[in-house]
Amino acid sequence: MLDRRQFLAGAALAGAAATGLPRPARAAADWDATVAAAKGQSLNLIIDPYQAHKDVVAVFARKFPGIDVQASTLHPSDAAPKMLTEQKNGVYSWDAWWGTCSNMNNVALPAGGLDLIDQYFVLPEVIEASNWRLPNLRYTSKRGNYVFVHTHFLINYGAYDKGQVPGGVLTLDNLSDPSLVGRISIRVPNRPHGGAMMLAQVAKEKGIGTVETILTTMKPMFVDNDRQNTMSVVRGDSAVGIGTSEETLYDCHQSGGCTNVVKFPVSVMHSRGISVPKNPPHKEAATVWVNWLLSKEGQEVFVTEWAKSNPGGALSMRKDVAPDPKHLESVPDFDNIDQYVAVALDSGWTDLKQIIDLYKKVNG
């Protein structure tokens, strides 16, 4: 089993083994030519709304000052329909999309909104499958190499107030306790975001009937976004939040507040990665960004910056990049991956669609 100790050990050994390996002359020439061609180009990025993403992009901009980096922060569930609507109208504005991968895989890819990303690979260290843990999980879909995953991680999109749940501890069994009727808030599970993801994990462990009970008998409150849902639990307006923001709760805990609010009893497996939208206007700039981000240097920058402001997920599937020691709890058990709703993979879309369809049925 690839446990957390082995994850660390593997990173250390691979990093030592890789030291001093020469780079092929042709690959070096191709890379230098690509960087030179990208000078003077813009790089229009979609990134998730996290400070760490902005900080990683800032490091890239300093390293490649000849590229004019323009990064727009969008929730993935908003980015996908925006990009596809633009493309439908003949507008191709974006060079790359970096963030969590569920909407890339489940919305943008089926709609034909992405380029094959491996055609943008130049660096041998990115191309070589043996540099990545579990190389069969480098891409989100068997439909093609469109979305490359650099991090699979566990994330919790739920929270509850210990003082408002039976016995002070929420379980999947007491989630439907009569005392919680009207006391559960859910981010509207009509798209593949945190609300649908957490309900999918509940369904995986307890059956779809349990989710139907939550959506009907428990008379939940529906909210528009994850932060709003988190604050509903923090204020005590709801006892349980499904589809909350892990980052918002983390920030509250870091400031010494929300001591009575803790994480939901189950997590999902998410994936963070990169894709290239169809017909990027600045292909060389996109190529430089993709290769740098997936290089050892780029992934080390990501792990370092992500660990500064987030509770988990500061790890890379690259063998030569060590995870942050404080984030080992977010390393999935890859030997038993079927226990998770893998929300960014094809199997996860089946789980998510079941929830989305059920919500639409229940709510007309």
C-alpha cells in the first residue's frame, strides 16, 4: 500500500536518484526555442480562487518576464460554462486552465472545449511516465489526454457545529436525526461542485436513499456558494453544512475562532491539474506555462505555496517532489481508491450525475 510514510520515502529516493541526470540536447534546444518564441506573448490563465494559485503564477511571471501573465480567478463551476459559451460564439480567449479538474473533465471535455494537452509537452521530465506516481492516473479520462493531474488529494467540503448535532459528533447514521430537520444547509447540488460531491460520497457509503432522505425529509436550506454555506454553520444558522469551503473554515480556525465547528465525517478524492482550452491564442506561452508547472521546480513551488495558506493538498504526484509533512492526511490510500468518490475522474462523474439528477427530480 502506498501509505504516507512510503509517499515521503519515495519522493526522497526519487529526488536523490534524479540528481545530476543530463538533459538531452534536442530537448534543451526545443525548450529554449519555445521560451524564446513565447517572449512578447500574453498568457491568459483561468485559475481557482486561491491565494496559493496567485502566488505560484507570480513566481512563474518573475521567472519568465518576457511573458505578460494575465490570470483570472474563477470557480471551476463558473469557468466551464463561461469558456464554452465564448467558444460557441467563436471567442477563444484562454491559453490554459489550472485548478481542480472535475469541471474540466465532466463539463469542458465532453463539450469539445479542450485541446490534447500532451501535444504541449516539451520537457522530458514532464513526458516521462516513470517520473509520476501511479502513471495510469495522470489523466482524468480514457477519452483522451486532455486533462493532466499533478495532484490527487482528499478534501472535505462539509462542516458541522458540535453543539447542534446528536451527541456532539456527526455521523452518516445520525445525519437524518429528527433534531436536524431544517438545520442542514446544502450548496445547491445542481452542478459538479462541493455540494454534489459530498452528497455523492454519502451515497457511496450509505446508498442513494439516504441522500434522498436528506433532500426531502430533512427539509434542508439551499445556499448559493461554499463560503456562504460555511458562514451559515459558523454563525449557528445551520447545524450542518454540505458543500462548504475547507479554506474558509481553516482560516477561521487559524484566527482562533469557530472552535465548535469541525469537518464533516467523510471526504472525497479530488484532483488538481491543468488543461489547455481549445485554440489557445498564445500557444508558445501556454507551452512554457504547462511545462514549467509540471516540472520538478514548478511542483516544488506549488507544494510550498499551497502549504502556506491551506489545510491540505500540498503534495504532488511527481516522485521527486516531497509533500508537505503537515498535509499527509490528505494523501489518499491509492491501494483502496474505490472507497472514494474520485470527483475529477470518469468514475466520479457517474457518482456526481446521480446526485445532480436526484436533486433535479426532487426539486422539479
